[in-house]
Amino acid sequence: MNHYLDFEKPIAELETKIGELREYSTDSVDFTGDIKKLEKKAQKLKTEIYTKLTRWQRTQLARHANRPHTLDYIEHIFTEFFEVHGDRNYRDDPALICGFAKLDGKPCCVIGHQKGRNTKEKVHRNFGMANPEGYRKALRVMQMADQFGLPIFTFVDTPGAFPGIGAEERGQAEAIARNLREMAMLKVPVIVTVTGEGGSGGALAIAVGNRVMMMQYSVYAVISPEGCAAILWNDGAKGPQAAEALKLTAQDVEKLGTVIDDVIPEPLGGAHQDHKLAAASLKEYLLKHLSELEDLSADELIEQRYQRFRAMAEIEEQQ
């Protein structure tokens, strides 16, 4: 089922007309010429709309209901995926997918947020917001990968870590902080991709990598636009205004120079338009970065990761 955002309504109207003409086409009545004209018009309209998106509109695309999630990328990129459950302490957290797979025949570790699509899935996955046990499960799997020398691929797509009372009681902040520390010291390549929303510490807890990439229509920020607006103006409805101030799009983050390494192109209109094509584009970048990191020793990987995050901060002293 197609889901259109407000700014996509003109495209939706054209695609509806195209669908109707296809349905009415018969051997005696051929609308092929009209369909081709409308398809050309729709393609031109898409190009015009998607090249002039505001930061808020890009945020909406990053949250699109049909956008591919971790399990979709696993299906199209990896083989022989085996999921690992539980943190051996409290319970399993469905908001984080963790396990082992093969990338072009090479064993690896795969970790990523899973939001869910329909209401039942979203509730089950807690809208991609992980609890402490989710981050502890992820760390357990990463340490297993480290033990067996397997590269780690993480896929970030979360509004943030779950802020519920239970999560705080079970040590949400400690779980995130521990992941940051332990990921920094992993002896294997860690390649991170922000596929949708990269929200705050909930994202960073699986995002300390040697390489960090963002999908073209993903966002990455310390807080959601609505959360930022609620703090600054006591009005979450001012999310669009906050999005402009946060400069959270992939293109904005790339300009910072040290935060990400690549922006991965998506199909026209976003990854939700064609999951297979988006996954093929992502796979190409994953293989490229993996080949560059495979030649580095454990010490070099750790040092490279350390220097990467040190370079994100600049201190200016005024006399």
C-alpha cells in the first residue's frame, strides 16, 4: 500500500491517473501514449520536488512508513542470517535486531534498529526505541564478533533510546555509555549506516565505527526536531522550525567534514520507492569500506576509530 506525504500529493494524483488508464486499457482501447506522457510528467515532477526538499520534509522521508528497515536490508544484502536473542540478564529487546550473517560469502555481524510497519509491529518493536537490554544484547553480539574476528555492520534508525521509567531503572544511561566505551576498543572493522533516523544516544550506542555513512534521505542529530522545539519554545509543533536550526540532514552532516564518510544515494523519491535498488546501493558502499578496513591491524582500527571521534571536537581559546 502506497503512503504519500503531504508534499507528495501532486505525484500521488498523477500516479493514480496512470493506474486508472492502465486498468481501462484493452485491446480495442489503447492508452499507451497517454500513459507514457503522464509517466514522463510524473518523473519530471518527482525530480523537481525531491531536489528542493526542506529539512523537515527530509525528516519526514527518513520516517516514511514504507522505508526499508534493518530486516529489509538483511534480506537484500546478506545471506544465512541467524538472529541472536536476549542480553543474558533481563530479556530480549525486539527493537534491536542482532545476529550473524554472510556478506558475499564472508561471515559478519549485523546489528540494527527495527521499527515495524503496522500498529502491531510498531508496538512490538517499541517504534525502534531500544531499552537497556537491547543495547546489552548488541554489545554481547559485538563482543562475540570481536572474539571470532568478524566485521560488524550496524544500521541506525531510531528516534532515540526509550525514555520510560523502567528503562531508566534498569540503567539506560549506563548501557549506552558502556557501548560507547566497548565499541571504541573493538579489534574488528565497524561500519555504521544511518538508514533513517539517527536520534541522540539511542543511535550513538551502536554507531561508534571506523566508517559512518548516511542514506541520502536520512537524518542524524542529538535530538528530534519535536523534542528540540518542546525544549526551546515549549511547543513540539514547531518541529519544522527546529529541523532547520538543527541542520540534521545527510547533506548538512557531510559538510561538517568529520562525522560521516559517505552519503549513499537513494532511488528518486527515497529508499521506500525501491527497497532492492536502495539495498544494492548500500551494499556497494559496505563492500568498498570493508575492503579498505580489512588490511588494517587491530591496533590500527582502534587508533583510527579514536582519532575519528577526537577530530569531531574543536577548541578555540581566546586571549
